[in-house]
Amino acid sequence: MYELALTVHSVLRLALLLLLAWIFFMGLRGLFSGAPRPLSGVLLQRVAVICADLQLTIGLLLYFVWSPQTASAMQNMGAAMKDKELRFWAVEHGTLMLLSIIFVHVGKILAKRAGSDRSFHVRTALWFGLALAGILLGAPGTPWSEHGRSFLRL
Ligand code: HEM
């Protein structure tokens, strides 16, 4: 189950990255072109929220049930904080990812409530851009991550 959860978590990460990048660039394009808010943009934001919530569920299950990394950290949190690898899995990854997921939710709600098309695009670019940056910084498997892992586990 652990391996399967890691695989689904990894594939969902790629899906979320692509979705968030797409939504972010749609926001920027809309902002600079002055185009009306597209229906596809609203739908994509809904799909991103669903993917983010799924990712949160699997992340929490990994964290509290399946991961040997977090199990080991929870045995002695004090010692885990001094271990770069354990600290990453026990604190840094979950916190940054949780923030990104919150940004996705806030972005979708604020964009939906936007009073003008321009405000829709600004809110979309801002909040989904922040969510994208959080994942690029806090998920392993990127060239700049010091925590190994392949970019896509299959
Ligand atoms: C947008 C949200 C998230 C993304 C993009 C993400 C991404 C990833 C990636 C790429 C991995 C490595 C998978 C692999 O080994 O191939 C991973 C592992 C993991 N993630 Fe997340 N994650 C997210 C949210 C969360 C959350 C909210 C938590 C917990 C609070 C969490 C906890 C974990 C744990 C415990 C592991 C496995 C550590 C191990 O045993 O090796 N993740 N995550």
C-alpha cells in the first residue's frame, strides 16, 4: 500500500503542477490581453481543487499511517529536527504543501467572487502562482531538491 500511495502521490503531483502552471499562465494571459474570464478557466480551477484535496488525503495517510520516514520522526521529534532528511518529511514538506493547497482553495474562491474580469485574472495569477511556487519549492524530485526521489514514480 505504501508503494502504491507514493506512486499515486507522485503522479498527482505532476497533474497538479501541469494544471497550476496552465491556470497561472491563463491568468497572466487574460490580464495582459484584457480577455473576459473563460469558462474553461473556472472549470480548470475546480479540477485543481479536487486534485489538491486528493493529494492532501493521500499525503495525510502517508504521514500518519504508511510512511516509515514520518513514523521514525514521530518516535523522537526532537532528534528528527536535527536530521535534515527526517525534518523535511516530518515538517517542511507537509507544511509547504498544506500552504499550497490552501492557496488553491483561496484562489478558486476569490476568483469566483471577482467583480470584474481583470480582478478574476489578477486573483487567478496571484493565488495559483503562489500555489505553483510552493509545490516547486516543497516537493521532492525536482533538480534543486536535496531529497532525492524521481520526478515521476511509475
Ligand atoms: C500539493 C500537495 C503535495 C505534493 C505536490 C506532494 C508531493 C510529494 C512527492 C512528489 C512525494 C515523493 C513521492 C515519491 O517518493 O515518489 C511525496 C511524499 C510524501 N508526502 Fe507529499 N505532497 C503533497 C502534499 C502532502 C501533504 C499535505 C502531506 C502531509 C501532511 C504529505 C506527506 C508526504 C509524505 C509523508 C511522503 C512520503 C515520505 C516517505 O515515506 O518517503 N504530502 N509528496
